[in-house]
Amino acid sequence: MTASHAPGTPRPSVAASLFLALRPAQWTKNLIVFAALIFGQRLLDGEAVVRALVAFLAFCALSGVVYVVNDVVDREADRQHPLKRLRPIAAGALPVPVALGGAAVLVVVALVASLWLGVAFAAHAVAYVALQLAYSLGLKRQVILDVLSIALGFVIRASAGGAAIDVPISQWLLVCTILLALFLALAKRRHEITLLGEEAARHRAILGEYTPYLVDQMIAVVAASTLMGYAVYTVSSDTAERFGTPWLGLTLPFPLYGIFRYLYLVHRRSQGGSPTELLLADRPLLLCVALWGATVVALIYHPWTLPR
């Protein structure tokens, strides 16, 4: 839950509220930074691993800052939401000046760390912050552009991971990233619409521009495109030559099951409001992701596939 505190329990301190406002549970979204490390075949390179870890921490800080700013902007609307009203800023546990002051300090620290990783990574960090601020201040009120902005944030993270370790990012990786992120963003929109019902547009005007049917059509297109893009990438001759193995196509059942499982949870369990919480709470989905990651690493880093 994204709650600052549950009714009837002691209110957390201001410091604890600030930490909760950074939404540490959402930092798992920044794991996409490590994609370049794995698919760039640098996982066994100690220096690259350290740089990727710093990149991950920098984006955790930056995304936390963005969440704080977004919650400050949306605090009045969040108070009308059954779950978001429990967030520290909306609940009044974290004063706005303290929230913005903490965010300012954190963004300076993150940008300094970004410069240590190089100008290219720092440019990605600045672009990410600019995109997220644009989203908070206006893009989230523009139909279709709202979910595209969310998806582009993941693309920037993935590309930044490559910049941090000086590895070129495959276009296929970026394509699969934006499609999967779109899928998750649309599923979240669907959850908001069905959860709030007729009150959806009152909570956020942009939700009035969507209907469950429209979102379902978009999800169907994006889900199919994601699976097709991943399938083509894994079985292509270029991929087989790059990784020294023709067997990456064997990992296709994992995204198939994962997407179908996610759709089941969205439609039959009315979940999907928080992709991160859903992933961590649903054991079959979490196991699927873990097995996919382990299989990919085993295939790419098996002795017969490693560069000699």
C-alpha cells in the first residue's frame, strides 16, 4: 500500500514521511537500468557493475524527487482518492515546504552522481527529470500523451543504463521497453477507471477521456505488439550472432505467461493500480520474471556464448 499511515496507528515522523513520499517500493522500476549491463554482456565486468549500481541509485533518487513533486501538485485531488489520500503529503503528515526542500537536496546529490558517470548519462538524467516534470505539470492531462510520457520514462532509464557503462543500446531493447511500459501504464489507467467509477473524472479529468472499452482495445494492441517484438528480437539472426546462441527464443513462454497472468489479475482480480506492488505480491508473476531473468542470464553467459 502507498499509505503514509493506517487509521488508528501512530503517525510517522516527518523524516519517515519524507522517505515514504519518495515511494521506495516503486524503485524497482529503475531495475531497467541494468538491462544494458546484462544484454551488453558486461555483467562479469566489476567496474561496469559498480557504474550500473550508481546509475540505479541515481535514478532511484531522481524518481523519488519526481514522486514528491507530483504529490505536491496533486495533493488536493489525491485527497479525493480512496488510496492516494493516505500518501504523506495528501494526508498532511509531510508539510509541503519540507517535501520540496528534501526533494531539492536529493536532486542535487543525484545530478552530481550523474556527472561522475559521464556527460551522456547526466544528459539522460536531466532529460528524465524534464520529462517527468512536464508530465506532472501538464502532459498527464493530455489523453494518450499521458501514458506515452510514462513509457518514455522507462526508455530513458534503459538508455541511461547503456550510457553509464558505455554500451550501445539495441533498438529492439528500446522497442520492447516502450511497449511493455505502455502495457503497464494502460493497465493502471484501466484500474483507476474501474476503481473510481463515475467519480474517476472528478479525481482526475483525463480519466474522463478514457473508457474501459477504449483502454482494453489499446491494451490488446500493445500486448500483442510487445510479444511480437520480443519474439522477433530473440529469434533474429543478428541476436543469435551477437550472443553466440540461437536459443533465446526459448525464453518466449515467460513473457507470454507474464502478460497473460497480468491481464488475468487486471480483469478478474481488479488489480493493476500499482505494477510494482502487483509484481511483488503475486507469486506466480514474480516467479515468472525471476525464471525469465535466470534463463536469459544462463543463455547469454554460458561459457560457449562468452567472448573469447
